[in-house]
Amino acid sequence: MTVPLRPFGRTGVKVSALALGTMMFGSRGNPDHDDSVRIIHHALDAGINLIDTADVYSQGESETIVGKALLGRRDGVFLATKFHGQIGKDPNQFGNSRRWIIRAVEHSLRRLQTDHLDLYQVHRPEDDTDFDDTLGALSDLVHQGKIRYLGTSTFAPSAIVEGQWIAERRGRERVVAEQPPYSILARGVEREVLPIAQKYGLAVIPWSPLAGGWLTGRYRAGGTQPPSSRAGRQPGRFEIDAPENAAKLAAVEALAELAEQSGLSLIHLALGFVLEHPAVTAPIIGPRTLEQLEGQLGAAQVRLGRDILDEIDKIVPPGVTLSARDQGYHPPALTDPARRRRSAA
């Protein structure tokens, strides 16, 4: 069973309908480098050719593992990584500034053991940095041959449009891909992000299509809290008993029943849903083990009927994200009181 290919936006590139995410390779998830390499090779052998990582995943260790796995196989892979997150303790080893981008890309290239990146993504927006400066630095890297395409992750609709405007008016390279959070439990991007991506011909590679594990069957009503490193880092998103997760838990129960009635695993139902949206190129699966990978690969062949999709819409209506914690980014305009209170400035 081979994962089928889809167009990567309007770039002319063909990528697999599932992307392999590598956040769980390294100290943050699977610390065994050899085992992680075996998982990556299995994904490649199954037809996955889009691999997504980030410099901040286990502070560069994930990129190092991916670099090991791609020795001798680099040419057949569309390789994506990201910058923005804090690396080390230096306050300038962070963000979307030209100074950091120029340094960060060299570090990523070295760890990945390659001379170019197919997709270099801005991991999160940064209000304090002019986006034109960010796109200017990225455009220079394209002209130098170090990166092929530009992408963003978890950008608001207005920021996506701003990037297109800057590219047109100021002669920058154009952003061609967006990586938003998208799952049955987090459908907020259906309102504007996905339609805007379609309007501008952007590839869409959603992260967390299994809602961080909620749509794997690990989180069930009456069950015990499953062990999870993510729950330790973000308890509000993953604790079963947290009040803000009550709606998610109820939805999971209904979705699990729907999956059983449809003859599908909950995982295949969840991934099949994301794959069904016409704006989506390739949802990112993030296995920690070979067993987890094998349980997700078959989803690329799943086709959900209209009746199943209608039932999903009844459980979680279109455009609804059940928990604000699953949005992935909260702008400083909301999180920093000084930006919305004159008395606090």
C-alpha cells in the first residue's frame, strides 16, 4: 500500500498525501536514534516523501536524527523544517529577525546534512519583527540556493494575506504553504485560513490532525489519565478532568461510536476527515513508534462518505474549535495586558 501523491499548492511539486512529522524523535519523545531512523525509513518505503521537522524539536536533536535517516536518500525527499523557537539561552537565538534566520538556517543545514531545504517555515508569527524583514531574509536564502520555498505555521488569516501583499508589492519571494492546527476537534481554520489558502493556491500541511492524541482512543470517558510528556508540558490541553476538556471528551466518545459503526478505526476516521478538505495537501502524522506509524499509514486510502461527514458535522460543527488551548497561537494583543490597557502601558 503506497501513500498517493498530491500537488504541493501551485509549485508543480508532488508530495505524499501524508507528511511525516518528527517532533517525537529525540529526547522529547523517542530518544533512540536508531529506532527513529528505522521509523523514518519505513515511512519512506511506504511512499511518504514529505518530512517535516523544526530546529526547536528537542533543541536540534530531531533534525540530527532526520539527517542521519536521509543519508543516501535525500534526493527523493521534500524536506521541511522551521525556525522561530528559542534555541539555547541567548535571547537573540529566537524569533523571526534577519540576524537569527541567517544563523538558524546554517545550523539546520548542518544538522540535516544537506545543502538546501525544500521548505523553510516561520514556526509562529512575531509581532515585534517587521514581516517584510523576515521575508527579505528568506528571499535572500532562496536566491542563494539554500532554500527552495517559504512557508508559515499557525498564521492568522490577516497575516497570511499580508505575506502575499508584501511579496507582490515589495518583490519578495512568495509564501507557498501554511501549516495550521486542524482536526475534528479544532476546526477553526475552516472559517478563513483554509479558504484563503485556496484563494492564493497555498499548500496546506495541518499539524495535530489527531488532536495531540485525543483522536487515537487514548482519552476516553471514565478512563485514567494516560501517561504523556505533552500532558506534563501542557496540562490544560491534555488532562481528562480539566473543565475545558469536557467538550472534547464528549466529542471523542461520539466519534469513537461513529468510527465503530463505519467500520473504521478512530485514527482513520480522524485522518480521513482532514484529508477530505479540498484545501488540505498533507496532514502531518507524528508517530513515536513503528506501531503508531503503521496504524496511521492506511488512512491515506480512506474515503469518507457524505453521510459520515454529515455526522461529524453534528458532533463538532464546521468552524468550531472546542478548546481555545488547541489554537496553537494566541496573539500578544490578547495575552499582554499592556497592549490592550492604556493604564498598563
